[in-house]
Amino acid sequence: MIIYKKTGELAKWLEKQRSARQTIGFVPTMGALHEGHISLIDISKRSTGLTVCSLFVNPTQFNDPKDFQKYPVTLEKDIPMLEKAGVDVVFLPEVIEMYPDGTRGLETYDLGPLETLLEGKFRPGHFQGVCQVMRRLLEKVRPDQLFMGSKDYQQCMVVQRLLEIIGLPTVLHRCPIIRETDGLAMSSRNLRLTPEQRANATAIYRALMLMKTGFTAEPFPILIENANRILEAAGFRVDYVSIADANSLEPVPGPSPSGTVALVAAFQGDIRLIDNMVLAEPSIS
Ligand code: AMP
């Protein structure tokens, strides 16, 4: 496994691989790795010739500076995990490498309603930051295929839109959510939960399952109300519980022909967790 910190060296190596007709898979991460990240690497390894994984805690996507400061960094654990997973190249840039002219006054992207719905609404500027870092990473790695987790459902939609805006032919794969045995979606932020908060956190999965099992029997507003109740009883401060069209993320009053998804964002203490579950696949193609 090769570790590059500088774009020039990474680009030179990747160019050599491209001329040898290797296909390149890319898994971008912010480190503090867990089995969810490793599942993306596994899928990339099965689908492409080479797998590049980046570790970069991107300052421009944190709308809350405290969240950025407290974001876990576990590099000494991450590197052996990547080695074991069989990653070919790790890209480990410093902030200056990604933003040589600083992080202020950066370009913006027209993301349409994605910017104001759900995560867009509750984390103003977050998706602009995601696009700023993803554009830089994508232009440096120029992968054939990109592997991202559907745990960050709206982020996948934003990155798909970014690929269209910048006109890259990279194919985005939305990979399944990996969960702990009690249903909690794996997340780097789980590391910050106290044992009590960790026990409470399973309420998110219970709320999502309630919406899934009640999908055909109960009106959506009742499902949302009951999900909120489960979360609040477990001490969560809820940003949103939404049942939405799987393609637009607009809230829907009943099943949507293009698929229906339930999405949750809520705080345990100062730790914000998100999760989602597809309630119904599209009924039209
Ligand atoms: P992060 O390091 O949180 O930015 O995540 C890097 C990538 O891993 C993103 O594409 C996430 O959606 C994905 N990811 C995070 N948690 C999970 C999970 N539990 N299952 C699958 N993918 C995940």
C-alpha cells in the first residue's frame, strides 16, 4: 500500500496506472474508519483494478466549528485497517494541499432544492463544502468509479449532481448501510457517544423500523409522529423525521411511484446522528 500526501506524486502514479489500462475505484473518507468504510473498499476492490482511498477531514463542510474540532482522528488505527482491506493507494493530504489559496471565498454550486431540504436546511453551507472537497478530490484522482455510502443518502444525490455539473464520466455507486448488531448505523461520530448515549442511539433504528413496518397500514403523519415519540423518549433532540420521495427528497403524503425513503437526523447531547431506510422501491421504472 502506497501513501501519498502530495497531489503531484499521486497524479504521476495514477497516470502510469491509467496508461497500463488499470481501472480506478475511489473511496473518499474523513478517516476514523469502521466497517462501513471497509465495505465500500470491498465493493471497489471487486469492481475495479485499483482502489484509492482518501482520508481528509474537510474543514469547509462543517457548518459547526465545534463539530470540526471534535471530529475523531484515529490515523494509527486507520492505516492498518486500510492495509488489511487491500487498498492500493491512500491519499492523505494536508488542508493546504487541497485548498492552496485558503478556504475562504471558494466557488459555489447550484444544487437546486437539495440545498434547502433536510440536511441542506439544517446544515447551511454543508453541501457546498462537500462539493468543494469532492471536486478537488475527483479532479486529482479521476476515478472510473466512485463508491459512497447510502447512509449519507442526500450526500450521494449531491455528489451525483456535482458529477453532472463538472461533467466527469465517473460512475457513482451508492453502497448499502452497514449497521451494528443492534441496528445503529456505523458512524465515526458513534465514537464520541457515552455508554448511555450509545444505548439510547438504537432508537433511530427502532424509529425507522416502525415506519417501515407501518408503511402500508398507517398514514404517514402518524408514522412520523410515532417515530418522533420514540426518538424523544430516548433523549434525542430531533432535527427532522421525514418520509420523502426517493428521487427528490420532497416529503410525500403517501407512497411515491419513484420510491419512498424515511430519513432521520437527531442529536444525542451534542452529537448529531443521521440515518435512513428505504420504505418502498420504485413502482415504475
Ligand atoms: P465519512 O468518513 O463519514 O465521510 O464517510 C465516508 C464514506 O463512508 C461516505 O460515502 C459514507 O456514506 C460512507 N459510510 C459512512 N458510514 C457508513 C455505513 N454505516 N455504511 C456504509 N457506508 C458508510
